[in-house]
Amino acid sequence: MNRLAVSIEQHGLNLPEPARPAWRAYCEMLNSKDAYFNTFEELNRKYSDGGRRSLAEIAHLEQLLETHDRSVAGFASAMRALGEVSSEAHGLLVNVLADLNESLGTTDGNAAN
């Protein structure tokens, strides 16, 4: 499981209720990213050792990427909706995500990837 993909309470975050769906969407996006890249790395090790890609592996990897694409879109949608409902909660969540990503070494300023 991704280091961020846990409950708000487990992180000790004090997010307002309107921000919670966007938080969950963010965690789903991180989980789908992890699933894709873990499988991708595993298959790359197999291929570097002389293995061949099976159609099932290719299809599975494509499915994981499609799931991640949907998760990214879901997070973007949740953030837009949050901004419409509460600009204060939106700003708070953006700051929380930036702080969490910085603490994990993701300092490129792009919390949505």
C-alpha cells in the first residue's frame, strides 16, 4: 500500500469534511500508480533476463494504466468540485498534499502525479 494511502486520521490530518472525497481520490490515484509501476518494474526485470511478454501481461499492464488514468481524472474532478464547494478547504488540501509530497522527497511541486 502506498505510504499516503491511509486514512486521514492515521496521518493526523485535520481536513474538513468537504476535502475528504478529494483525499480519498488522491489515495486511489497513488494506489493505482503504485500498482502500475510495481507491475511494470516486475515485467521489466523479467524481460531483461530474456523473458518474453505474453499477451496477458501486456493486457494486464494496459488495464492498470487505464485504471490509473481514470484515477487521475477522478482526483482532478474531485479537486475541481472541492474548489467549487470550498476554496478554503481546497487550499488546505493542496497545502497538505504539497507538505506530504515534500516529506516523501517528491519536491517537483506536482502533487497530482
